[in-house]
Amino acid sequence: MIRFLISDFRFSTCLPLLLLLLSGGCGSLPTLHLSGMDNGDNLTQTFASGAFDTLPSGDTLVVLDDQSDAARQIVVVRVLYKPRLGARADHPTAVNAAIDWYFIADPSNLAGGFLHYEGAGFVSLKMSDRRGKFEIRNATVALKESIGGVEDPVGRATLAGKFKVDRDSAKISMIAQELRALASTAPTTGSTTEPTTENQPPPRTTSP
């Protein structure tokens, strides 16, 4: 199941996704780094746009978005609470955010298949009314769903990145609608689900 506010496609190889992830980008754009825990590959993805907003629950929602002719990628980071001042990212309890990464094989055909990676990690944040600065550390992701036979070239991976994005509730809503549409196209068969049970964010706590 796709988490957000809420087929016969195959790659002949996993090269298209790897080429997208390996491609660099302008340093001013949001960039995330993946390090394979099983194969040792180091991958980088730069996103064309991003946004954040504060939800009525108090959670902070961040989205990163990138689209090319070959694929669409969306990352959703839900920060459950702001870490205490001086909190260490490597502490076993330092997990305050849920992370979802969607790789959509054919942006023009949502039914063509997609990969959904899920995980959690430590996110530090500094926000103003218009701008937010975020840093993801000590995060891990793994394959949650594979729809339409799209091949997984990443496997389990650590995730890190530092970026700035603007507050934009309209973009957050637009991405939410697109992911709901994606969920509605997922077939009841042909999916592979591997839940990520490690490093799940703890319940919301009140930080002093």
C-alpha cells in the first residue's frame, strides 16, 4: 500500500534506473545519496524540485520530485518531530522520520509499473515561514513493492542528503493526488512486498 497523507512491463536490464541515479546534477538542487548495503554501489539522484509543509498533526512533510522521458521519481519524507538540540544521528533511538521513494517506470502510463522503497532515519530541520533546510542521516531504505515486473537495482541501501526547499502546500497537495492515482493503478497481483521493519520511527513525543 502506498503511504502518503493518507502489466507486463519489464526493463530488459536495470541500466535505465542506474543511469538516472548515477547522473549528477547542479549542486543547488536537492540531492540524495544511496549506498548499497548488499552490493556496495554508491548512487546519486538530483531532483528538479522539492517542497515542504507543516501538516495539521504537526508533522513536517517534504517531497522531492524529478521527471525525465525515461522515468519519474518522487521521495516523500515525513518528519514526526524535531530532534532535541544536540541529538546524535547515530544513537539507536535517533529515528524521527519515515521515508518513501517511488520510481515510476513510465510517467505517461502509471499502470506501466513502479518500485516503492520504504524506510526511516534521522532528519534534522530548520524552517522559516518560506524556506526549510533539511539533512537526512542514518537512514535506510529497502524495497517495499515492485509492480509490473520492474527490476530492483538498488536493494537495501543507506540514504543521506542535505538540501533546502521552499514551503509550498500546493505542490504537496499535487504530489498527494498523483500518488493516490498511482496507488489506484496497482494490480492486486504481480507485486512483491518486503516490509521494512528496522528503524521505523517511534511514536510522536514532545520535545522540550
